Amino acid sequence: MELERNPVKAVKLLAESLVLFRDKRGHLGLLAEACAHRRASLVYGIPENEGLRCAYHGWLYNAEGRCLDQPGEPAGSTFKNQIKTTAYPVQELGGLIFSYLGPEPVPLLPRYNVLVWDDVAGETNGTVIPCNWLQEFLARHAPSPMKKVRFDLFEHGIIERHMINNEEDESWRTGAPSFFPTTSLLGSPGGKSGSIIFVAPIDDTHTWFLLHMASRVSQLAAQESIPFFDVPGVDEAGKFITDTANGQDHMAVVSQGNITGRDLEHLGASDRGIILYRELLVEQMERVERGEEPMNVYRDPAKNHIIDLPAITPDGRI
Amino acid sequence: MELERNPVKAVKLLAESLVLFRDKRGHLGLLAEACAHRRASLVYGIPENEGLRCAYHGWLYNAEGRCLDQPGEPAGSTFKNQIKTTAYPVQELGGLIFSYLGPEPVPLLPRYNVLVWDDVAGETNGTVIPCNWLQEFLARHAPSPMKKVRFDLFEHGIIERHMINNEEDESWRTGAPSFFPTTSLLGSPGGKSGSIIFVAPIDDTHTWFLLHMASRVSQLAAQESIPFFDVPGVDEAGKFITDTANGQDHMAVVSQGNITGRDLEHLGASDRGIILYRELLVEQMERVERGEEPMNVYRDPAKNHIIDLPAITPDGRI
Amino acid sequence: MELERNPVKAVKLLAESLVLFRDKRGHLGLLAEACAHRRASLVYGIPENEGLRCAYHGWLYNAEGRCLDQPGEPAGSTFKNQIKTTAYPVQELGGLIFSYLGPEPVPLLPRYNVLVWDDVAGETNGTVIPCNWLQEFLARHAPSPMKKVRFDLFEHGIIERHMINNEEDESWRTGAPSFFPTTSLLGSPGGKSGSIIFVAPIDDTHTWFLLHMASRVSQLAAQESIPFFDVPGVDEAGKFITDTANGQDHMAVVSQGNITGRDLEHLGASDRGIILYRELLVEQMERVERGEEPMNVYRDPAKNHIIDLPAITPDGRI
């Protein structure tokens, strides 16, 4: 866990500059980076017992964004009560820290299988990809040439299947389900190991690609904390590192340009996954415009016990 | 003195690209960087006995911007007499070089105490700060939390006082006077050492922070020339260096952004210095608009003998 | 030859991002960098027996830009026949690779002397100059102060002559002819060695300066391939390298700015070369606007046998 080394971290999400911190009691907070007083960066702030204190004039904020102290103001001043900075709810699961930046009421944090297991060894890799999130996420729906490829809609998004040998391939039977809008799960239903990919929009031209891998070992052997690695996308000469499948994907999506010209593409029959996802995205945006909730907003704890990979029935249905 | 190492130096001030040089007689000049002939940079120019010669086609300019020679033109040509490039008056004081970029008539160069002393050892530090000059200069009027803080207008600008122990503190009795618009003096009236800060606008988003420190030693021990150091604002990883008070200030003002959103601030009682300075700035701009001269334009040599720190009277008045 | 090390190379010309490759048969191709399928960069493509295959989904293009294979599409699909990507004709001469990006019909590749000789030892140097091509090429018409300088129009462009000692100087008798629009030849007519400069526009603010030098040795001693060197324009501190004549020119033209303000120049009698070339450029653009061909479009092989330096007659005419 990265915050163990340094309890304050700059984070940019959805084009908002934020600061994530853990206070001395261990509570997490995610605040606007700029101090409400005179806009100095809270990345240089100091965690206190409760909250984060700005290094400039010492204003102290708690995780709700409330200002608890203004040392320069006269005794008895109520000025601090008028201050409320941007703050987002933060939650920890499986060694990762999640936040919700949307409208109230806050939904449940989806409990994907690899995050819920409490007996795992694993790691998380992060890479900043200099292109927009959609371009990056569509790499999940654009398979390399295989014997056979198939894309299916399911209740949570799209399943991509590809056959390397035969119908017994895990990549064919279970496939790689993507959970709308930006999560992918890999592994087998009820399996002993798995991985999950999160594609987090930093801003219109940058995306945080997060790959989290976990294997169930035993509660005795389980890691106390999950290590995090910053994985570079390019080498020192600025060339893409194409030794790994993810590196190859990054080359492909970034070399398209920051925001590629969709009108210049030529989509074929094998691009059904791309088309399916784009249609799904438009459909879900229309739902939101009508005031409805999009796919995968969890509010019922019973349905959020554990989100596993979808099992396929013998007749090929999910 | 920097020009001893290299007698030609690129300088950007008020968004103008200029070249400072010392010719072989020792005279200083400050010219537009682009040669009037074909716009090559005079930073690569060669100082001659009188003036600076462009390395491209050899046009020679004196410190008044007049073209003295055009080697490629026919003998007897008067073309050079038509050429006059931008040139600003330059003056040396206390080991520093000053220029005046405003309208005529040129006022006197203010003779601040540490610059006038001729028996000093000291040094000058310079840091390029990537934000606008006002944001940087306001750091002078925004003290860290202290026992007691006070800001007073005086005839040359604003005095900031803060108490660490009691009323005998130098920081309370003398305080830190800032001379409108962008100069600060530190030390004690008639003292043996002092320092001066100049905040020079490079362009709208860059500021040259200059700290000059001098201690009176004796004419025998005095330095022949004042060393100049480029002090970085950030370390190799791009993080602010916050081990020094000035480094902390730079972090605070730069992390606000290049030009911060003043409308997003929340000023309290302790921010009286910020408000005072902004009011003073507006008032002085209005004076200039009415055709009057702003504060601190020195024209009477008698009043410019030596500008010392203001002495405070026993009843607390200046 | 650079492609020997890596058979695929990114090239930007006239603001078009392209990819140059040599396939396994040895044929050259120059294609749009972005794959027509989903815009991934073909710089990461793999040369095949015929053509270049995109590393993303395996589309294969030949040198004419035709799509030969789409492995993901169903057997029997004719989708590939609809795909035609941008492709330009490429030709090799004297160890250099040339392309033509203009309208049809494709003219002949000019056969300049140093490129035609087949018994040479030499090298090619390339430098990317961060300014527009015209500014860079005008350095060819702006001599340093000399005893005497003269510019003459001739049937292919402009000859610059300068005298160092007397009328027997090669630089006076033959001079440096520039072939409209962006080529310069140096040496002597029918000589044993020579050099040629190509100024290739990368985009509006970048120019590829290519200097090719060749000496006739003997067919036995001739090089099998001409080495290519990337010559930096600036040192590690970002200062221009002014130890060479070309480095000095680069300093002069780049320090003028990316696209310099021509209206801020002051041209004298010695700038006749600059004026001549600008007039020639306007005149040739007007020809093209009228639907005529500009200077130096070769269509008759007889006139393109070998383009040598113009010989000067005893009475000083060409």
C-alpha cells in the first residue's frame, strides 16, 4: 500500500486535482488539492490526528472537507465554520482505495471477487496512459486474431471470448467480462486466482490503467499489504515497451493519438466488440439523461456480496 | 558578478526578450535580443570595444541601440544610420545591475542601504518562480502563524511585523518593510547587515526572485565582486525544496497555479496584509491612469542618499 | 543506410505523419503512419515478404497502400478490397531514399552529380532544425561578410558567389548554386568530390537539414552503403553548437524564432540573395496557381542524365 510510504498523495480523477491522505488515526480522506484559504497545494499538507493541515497557513481539514482550525485567525473566530472544501467519500477494499465522485446518494462499492478474498497474495500495477479512457478501454474489446472470437452482451456489460485451442479454453468458456463502464475481470468462476483491470479517467487525454492480480493462498500466508508498482508505458528513449500484452495494448491505443479520429476508422466484422460497447455507452448515457441510473450501480447489499465471473451454461448461455 | 564569466546574457523582463552585455571598455548595455537586421539572437553576439556585434552578419550596436557598423553594406552606405534597436538604460549598484524599462524621464535608481554600503561581504541568489509576480510578492504579506501579526501602511509601502517572543523582537520593532511595488528590506535601521528581495516580473507566469544579502565587514575585507548563485526552486524529481523559508514560500505560491483564481480564496482577519497590498496596487494604478507618478519614483538626489529601514518610535509609530 | 538497422522508420514530411519501410524482398514503401483500421501506428508494424503488417490486428499493406490481408475478418471477406491507405512513391539514389508527395504524374527524380556517381565514399548528416524551411533555406542566400559577394539567377535557381582571396576562388568561379526550391550543390563542375544540401519541410516549424558529402574514390574502394549520422543542433545544455559553419547557420536561423517576423527585418544591399529568392518563390507559386509547372520539374530523361554544377564562362556568364 502506497500511503504507507507517504501518507499524502496527489491524485487527478475526472480532471479534478485532488489530494488523498490518511490521518494519524488511520482514516482516509480525498480533498480538493487547492486549500480553500489561498489555493496552496495540500499535497504538501501534514496529516494530523484528525485531518490534513495545509503547510502554508495551517488550515486543518477533516475528511468531510470541514475546516477544523485556522491558527492565524483571532481566538473565538467563527470564520472556519463557513469553510467547506470539496471532499469525496473514500473506501478501502482488497488493498485498493476507491472513491465515488458522482451525485448523491453514494452507491455501494462493487465487491469484485479478487477484492473480497481475504487470503490472497498479489500485487497492483499502475500505468498512466496518455490517451482518453474510452480508447484505452476499447482495447479490451478488440482481440488479436484468434481461431474464433465472440462478443456477448450480459447483464453487467460485454463478454469477450476467444478460442486458442478449442471450446474448453478458459478464454472461450468464461471469456473476459467487462463490467460497464470501465472494469474487466479475468480468471474462472469460483477460481483460486484472478485479476481485475480498472481504467480510471484522469482527464480527457490521460487514463490510469490499473491491473490488480490476486491468488488465494491461505489466511496464514496472505500478504499484510498489497504492493503497488508504477509500471512505465515507455522506455527511456520514449519507445513503447511491447514485451507484455498490456504494453502492446498501450502502444496500440496511445499511438492512435490522444483522442483518435473515430470517423477515420474502418471497422470490420471482427470489430463487433467495439461497436457493441459504443452502442452500450450511448444507451447508458441516454438512461442517465432521462434521470435513470446506469448499469452496475449497486444499492442492494444482497446483490453485492461477491461479484464473480459469470458461469456459462452447457448450452453456451450465461 | 555573473558577467565576469560570460559578458553576454539573455534576460527576459516584462515579457521582453533582451540581451545584457558588457563591452570591452566595461560599459553595460541592454538591447532587444533579436538583431534588427534579420532577427538572429544577439545572445550569441560578440562584445567589442564599443558595443555588441551580431554573430550572423556582423551588425554592431552600442548601448543606446544605435547601429555603428554593417560590414556587408557598400562603403559609404548610410543605411546604418536608419537603424535604432530597443535599448534600455542600465546601472550598477552594490554588485547588481538594474535597468529601467518605463517611460522617460528616467528616474533615479533607489539607493537601498545594502546596495550603498561599500564595505560588505555577501551574495545574491536568484530563482525563477513559475507564477506571476503578484502572487509571489504577496508571499511577503502572508505570514505564517505567529504570536501576533500586524500590517501597517507607511510612506513607501507596507510594513509586516510579527512577534515570536515579545515586543523587543526585531521582527516586531522594525518588521519587514516592503517598498512598493516589488522590493522588500530586512535587517534593522542603521544596522551592520541586511538583505533585500527583488521580485522581477519575467512574464505573466514567471517571476525572478532575487535575494541579496550583505554584511558590513571593513573596506579591507570587502569582496571585490558579489557572487551570484542560481538557486533551484525544485529538486531533480520536480518536488519543491522546502528546507528553507524561501523554498517554502515558493512551494506555496507556485502550487497555487501560474495565475491563481483570486475569486476562489477565502481571506480571513490574518490576511490583512494581502488586502492592504491589493488596495495599494489598485490605488497606485489609478494614479498612473490619471497621469500622476506612482509611489517610490525617486527624482530628488537628496531624498535618495540612502534608503534605510524605517525606525519605529517608542510609541509604536514609524 | 539507416533502414539496415531497423527496416521501419517514422518520417514526418509536409506535416504528414508517415512510415517508411523496406519489406523482406527489399522493396521500399512510404505509407500513412496511422493504420486505416483503428489508427494504431504502423511504426510498430512488421515487414513481411510483401508489405508491412500492423502490429495491432494484423492488417497488411503493400507499397501502393492496398490492404492485402485482414486476419480477423471471416474467410472470403472482400472488406480488404475497400481499403486504400495513403502511399507515396519512393526511390533510392546514391544511398538516399526520396519520395514525391505532389500531384500526378510523378516527375523524374533529379539526378544530382554526387548522387549519380557510383564510385564514392561519403556520408550523410541529418539535423532537425526547429524553424520553418524557408528561414533555414535562406541561410544559403545570406553570406557572412566577405571581400565581395554576388547573387545571380540561373535557369535552376540562384547562384551565390563570394570572394575570399581573388577571382580564382572556387567560391567565386563556381559559387554555391541553389536549385529551386530547396536543394544546394557545392563543389566544382566535373569535380571529384562534392556535397549537396536538402532542406526538407517537416512541418511549419520544423525542417530536416540533410548534408550529403561524396568523394569519388574508385569502384573497388567505394562504400557498400553510405553511413547516416544524426547531428544534434544543440548541446546538452540546449546551447547551439557553433563550432561548424552549419551549426552557426542553425543558431542564426533558429534563434530568429520558429517563424520569424519578416516585417521586423531591415534588409540592406547585401541581402540581395534573400530578396531574389523570395521573389523567385512568389513567381513560382503564381505559376503553379495558373496551372503551370514550377521550375526544376524533370520529365525528360535526356535532361536528367546528370545535374552538375554550372560552369562559368571566362566572361563571367553561366
